[in-house]
Amino acid sequence: MADLLWDDVKCFFDPDLMGSLPDVRVPDASVEDWQAVLDLVVEKGWKRQYSEGETVLPVPRAEPVLSRPADAECPDLRVWPTADVLAIFRFHAADEVDFDVDLRELQGQERLDVFCDFLREIGRRLGKPVLMDPEGDDGHPVIGFDVEADRVVLLADQRVR
């Protein structure tokens, strides 16, 4: 059974309302959490590409990436849980695992299910919530993985939109 039904949440996947690149995050994270996410990506066999600037490199351990100098370019890790859904992880800070998704890729029940599965895998591995905020509106999640419910749930009232 689906965590969320498309008809109930499609307003939160409208790029015109939410911004096309909402912020997905795991707050109160650690270097160990980042490493657990990197390990999960490898274990699941998801297609991935790590890069620093224009240079594509093997996926490193989390600790050296997160302890790079403040003026160093921020690397990213592109992860495709399926061929047509991309998540881009940004290594901004150790205390928050954050990534972007493109809402234009997440239209319809099938893609929503892929996205929910992805959030659930990360949330279960870390034992922490995984929250999606509108682009540029951190701290106001609309959906997210709820650890106690063990599923992705609606966190905002769709009538406010």
C-alpha cells in the first residue's frame, strides 16, 4: 500500500507552488549519519556519481568530505533510485544530510511511490525523520518520513496552499 496517495498530495509536488527543487533534509545528523547514507547508496546498488566541481571521483568516506576547508568547492553526490528520478546530495554541513529532488520528475503515483521508498530507506537506516520543505522555506516541512509511523506522512495542511 502506498504511503501517500497522489491525489492527496499533488499540490505539494507542483513546481509553481513549491519551487522545482524543494529541500529534503535529515536534521540533527552527524558524520556517521552521512556515512550511513553513503553506505546505503552502495548497498542498494543505486546508480551514483560523486563529483567535486567538474571532476568525477569515486564515492569517498563522509569524514574527509565534511572536513574539507571552508573555502573548498562543495561536492555533490547524484543518486538515481530509479533511472528517471534523481536526488542530489550536497555536503554543506555534517549536522544535516540534505539533498534536492526535481518535482518535475516526481509527477504521478508511480514516481511518488519511488520517492517515498527512497525517503523511507534513508529514514529507516538513520532512525530519523526525513523532511521535505518548499524550496527556500526551510523549517516548514510538507511531507516526511515519520520514524514512529515507519512511513512517509503528510505534515502540512494542503488547504493552506
